[in-house]
Amino acid sequence: MHDDDIATIMRALGHPVRLNILRIIAGQQRGQCCCADVTDSLTLAQSTVSQHIKVLLDAGLIERKSRGTRNCYIVQHERLAALGSAYSGMLAGLGAATPDLEAELA
């Protein structure tokens, strides 16, 4: 995963409402959830929920599936797993660089 991908996903996850929406979608039976289901679980207008869902879609964290006249959403667990691996690797790399930097500054 490239740094641009990591930054895009982190920006999408950087809002508490979007984190909550991800939890709601992930918690639905069969992993599918419609916008109305999310709106019913939150005290936000449907248009606000839709805007947050668009950010999650653009970041590739959820996928849209048509079910009749409704759009339903599925969490992209592979994308989240890839982020976890990339983030762990990035943090490990930063931690490994710290002793060398401290030695140079001393």
C-alpha cells in the first residue's frame, strides 16, 4: 500500500461519525447495511450520513451493492487488513529509526 493510500484511508477514518458508520455496517447481518439502516442508528440527517458514506466509499473502505432501489454497503475487510499491515510496518520502521537518530543527535 502506497503512502497516498494510507493517508486517504486515515483521513476517512479521522472522523468519529465515519468510525461509527463503519461499526454499524460491519455489525449488520451478512455484513450488508443500507443508508437508512445507518441513519436509523444515528441522530443525523440522511444527507449527512450520505456524505460520510461517500468519504468511506472514496477511500475504498466500503463497497456499494444495489438491492432493488436501495444502495447497501459492505465493509472491505481486505482493505482494512492491508491498512493494518501497512500501518504496522510504518510504525515499526519509525521505531527502528529512532535509536539511530538519537545516536546522531547525541
